[in-house]
Amino acid sequence: MKVVDLRCGNGHGFEGWFGSEEEFQRQQDSGQVECPLCADRQVSRLPSAPRLNLSGARAPRSEGTDAAPASADAAAVTGPAAPAGPPPDHVLQAAWLHAVRKLMANTEDVGERFASEARRIHYGETPQRGIRGQASADERAALADEGIEVVSIPVPAALKGPLQ
């Protein structure tokens, strides 16, 4: 199995798993490799180091490194924690994918009937529920003119069907 570090044209980093270098190249050449976040197919390979599986070998721990401070006074001696910077990209990507999966699990896919179904819900012709589907820019503008709020969320192709 070949694990390759990849980045799309929008700067999203991700891993690709391929049976061989030739398989990666074949899929890349045929446009099958795409970003799991934005479905961009302008994907480039990043330099990567080989993975070393050390079978659980770890550096020895010194006594007491896992222990919590004995009291609040001991924690105060070390001073306040440094302000945290922005979360790393992979944390943001994972959070976004989690949110999209939750949205898909808790909404009904009405497909191309999205605009008409949103109107039916808005005007009380059908029970209120969460829906998702496809709508053109003109349909979204018409819904907004009627006071019907919609949000466009790009869904990666990998999340539209069963995951392998």
C-alpha cells in the first residue's frame, strides 16, 4: 500500500492510499484523484517521508511525567498557558467533514426538487423538516426574494455515496 501526501489547488492537505506508485499515477492522469473537502481535481503530490512502524518501541518515560500538579498552587508556579494559535488545518478539515456528515445524516435529500420543496415547507403545505438538494443560482436568488433562507454547502463527492 502506498500512502501519498496530497494538496488540492485550494490548499487542503490530505492523504491518498494507492496499491502502487503506478496506480497513483494512473488515477492522477485520469482525473480520479480529488480533494475530499472541495472536490478539486487540481491535486499535487507533496514530499513525504516513509512511515516507520517501530512496533510500539517508545522512548523511556521518566518517573512522574504523567502526574498532574499536586495542587492549584503548583499549577500557578508554571504560569499561565501560552495563548493558543489557530487550530492546524487538519483539525479544521476534520471538523468541517464532521459537520457535513452530521448535516447529511439529519436532512432529507430532495435532489433537484429543492426549490419547490423549500417553498412547500415555507408556506406550510408540508411538515417542517431539514432538507438538502441542488438549486441553481437563479433558484437560490428567487428563494431569497421570497424570504426563504438557504445556504450553499459544497459536499465532497466521497460523502455523496457509500464510503469504501
